[in-house]
Amino acid sequence: MCELLGMSANVPTDIIFSFTGLVQRGGTTGPHKDGWGITFYEGKGCRTFKDPAPSSNSKIANLVMEYPIKSCSVISHIRQANRGGIKLENTHPFVREFWGRNITFAHNGQLSGYKLLALFDFMPIGETDSEYAFCWIMGKLKQKYPTKPKNWQSVFRYTAKLCKQLDELGVFNALISDGVHVLAYCSNNLTWITRKAPFGPASLIDKDVTVNFSEETTDNDIVTVIATRPLTDNESWVKLEPKQWVLFRLGVKLN
Amino acid sequence: MCELLGMSANVPTDIIFSFTGLVQRGGTTGPHKDGWGITFYEGKGCRTFKDPAPSSNSKIANLVMEYPIKSCSVISHIRQANRGGIKLENTHPFVREFWGRNITFAHNGQLSGYKLLALFDFMPIGETDSEYAFCWIMGKLKQKYPTKPKNWQSVFRYTAKLCKQLDELGVFNALISDGVHVLAYCSNNLTWITRKAPFGPASLIDKDVTVNFSEETTDNDIVTVIATRPLTDNESWVKLEPKQWVLFRLGVKLN
């Protein structure tokens, strides 16, 4: 299995604190040592850092932890391989272009019988069930939206329905973003928290680090973090129910 | 204008020497300070490092210069903006998936009247003429190959024809790769060199660095480097003629 991390914020925010907690689980406090990746949206563009090496021992992960890239939408993943070898092409997140937006996807879980799903227009590059499922979602979106969608919230509501279909094939916890929205679909393990004023201190579970967000933020900031398991031990994380999904737009929950 | 750098090799090779020369032109010895990017293929996967900041002053470029990522195919670009602001989404290289392969593209030049080209299936995310032209190429490939191509060399030969059409609209020097092949299309400025045994020393033009490749390679290695202008001053680079293109497969020139 793997672990997911996502962020949705109304102002460009760095995710160093949460990412520092996550990467410990990639070989130090957790077994997810088969690669890691993180996608940062900046404007309409995004950039992905990924490595098939363990995150707890990765020069590129060190750079990401030391270099504050500010973003309103982030998707990250650390991998414990099940389907597909430890290779760059099997490392999440996966990105495809859809009507002029970068769509980013990361998955935690495992699917069976997924190869019976007919693909349309988007093809996997690696061998994971995850990328196959993502390509299936993208193909269904392309069929549903033959012209550029005007209402992107409805695109994500339809995507959540597709996630529910995939969930029938096994375990499917997923994060999907277009840079403005972040969709979190829960099969069995996904939690989230929204931080806003008054901000307080937060302490990582996986490393002895505490941040006082009141010193890092303004009163208008809204920052939502989504993770497979809570990353801090002194805050209240909301655990999603099986088959539940939440959609965030720039930090704010829409459903 | 911008500068291009590409590599095609028969064994995974690091490009640190050439990249170190290129990034000096991104703000130090050259004016190309409006962003930079580099895509490394590893197996079927690829990863792109990019930054809208000048390469000569980029923490991420420093990482790439210090961390030897070994690859058989590399595409890199430093930007001096003309069409499209200095933003991440306007930073080359651009990547799209086509029949299960990552196709990477970088462009040096400027086009006029390009928006009259009808796009099919692939849409630009940023505002550059370059990404628009790339999406047009990809759409034409999708129309030409409605099923998975068996002969990828013919895909690249057709791509070279499409490049020639784009060249009619202005200046179009371009590098395009699927990880196995690297196509270099010359509008007015593109040079290349193939290094193989017996290897000798090479000295960068833009920085006081010399490498003795005989110490870094084996007798079987074939490494081709393509650049807008020669990167070394003690080797013979081949200058392409206008409208000429060369296709490399794992270091070896095919045409």
C-alpha cells in the first residue's frame, strides 16, 4: 500500500511541514520505500518531482524539504509497490492534459480485474493498476466532455462517480486535482483537516518538529491538508467514511 | 530566443557537463534568464525539472548539476521569453502522452499566424507559440495514427514533415523525443556532435571546466549531444542546414 498527501489552499502556501512528516514514512517510520513524488501547481502550470528511490534517503526529497515552493494545490504520494516494479514510470503522481488543464492523480490501494475497463484516448506508460485506472477516468471524462467544460465542479462530481466504480474493484483511495480543485475519494483510509484563523501550533507524529502556524500565515489564509493517516498528533483530523468523497476549491470544502 | 540542449546515448549517461555549460547562458554568459527546464528519460518514464527562475541562479538547476541522473535521452531548454509571460506553464520542455509513450518537446524560435492551425485532441496549457505548435504536432500524429504505431521511426519522419510546415511560419528549431529517439529539426541554429571511442578531453566554452571523457566512458559508449550553439571549443560540432533534420536512436544517427 502507499500513503497520500494533498493540499488545497486559498493563497500559495508551502507544504514543507506536512511533506517532512510524510517522507519519514518512506523508509524511516513507515515501509513506503518504493518511490515518491509530489506535484506543485503554480498558476496553470505544475511541476512534479519524483524518484523511485526511498523518500527518506532522496536528494531530490531533501531539496523539496528545503526549498519552499508555494502552491495552492499539491498532490504527493509515497509508494510501497504492489502492482508494477520499482521504476520511474510506475511512480505517482501521474499527470495528463485535459482541455488545457494539467490533471494530476495519485492512488493508494490495489485493484483487481481493472484490465477489463476499456481505455479511450489516454494510455498508461507504466504497469501500475493506478495509472491504468487514471487513464480510464481520463478517457471517460473525454467522452463525457467532447467540448471544453464550462463547469469544472461538475467535472469533479462526475470524476467522484467514476472513483466509486473503481472502488468496486478493490481498494481505491485517490487524490485528483486540476490545480484549482482537489478531489479526495475514500475507499478505506483518508483524513483531512482545514487550518484557518485562529492558527495554533502543530506537531508532527513522525518527526520531532512543531510549527506555530500563527507565525507563518495571515488571518485570511485557509489551508486544507489531506493525508492517508493524520500527520500531526495535537489537531483534530476528520476521517472520511468508505465511499465518501470531498471536493475542495482553493482550501474550501464544496460538498 | 532560447537555447536548446539534447542528448541521445546508447547507455544511460549523465549530462552534467553539457548542462553546466548551458545554464551559464541562462543569465551569466547569455541572456536566457526567463526560465529553464530539463527532461530525463529513465526506462519508459521521464521526469522534468523546470523553473521560471534564471538557470544560473536556480537551486533546482544546482541540484541537477550536482546529482548525476543517468539517461539515454534528454531534452533541455533555457528561455528568453518572447510569446507568453515568465510563468511555469510557459516553461519548456512540454510533455504529452501518445500511445503509451511520453513525448517531450522544446522549441527555439518564434512563429506568426500559428493560431490558424487547427488543434485536435491536445490543448495548450500556457500561452506560448511553442506549446501551441507542439499540440498541433501531437494532434496531427493522433489523426495519422489512430492505432498504436508499430514503426516509431516513421512517426518521427512524419513529425519532421510537420516541423517543416511550422518552419514556414517563422523560426522553428526544435527537439522532440519519445525516450528512444531524439529528433532535431533545424530552422537556422542547431549543431550536434557524436562522441565515441577513442574519447578525448572536452572544454566548455561558457565555464572553465574540462572533462576527459576517456575516464568517464567505456569503448562501447556512443553519446550524441545537440545544442543551439557548440558547448565546447576543442571539438568539431556539425552545424545543421536550414530545413535539415536529424534523427538519433540511442546515440546513433538514422538518416
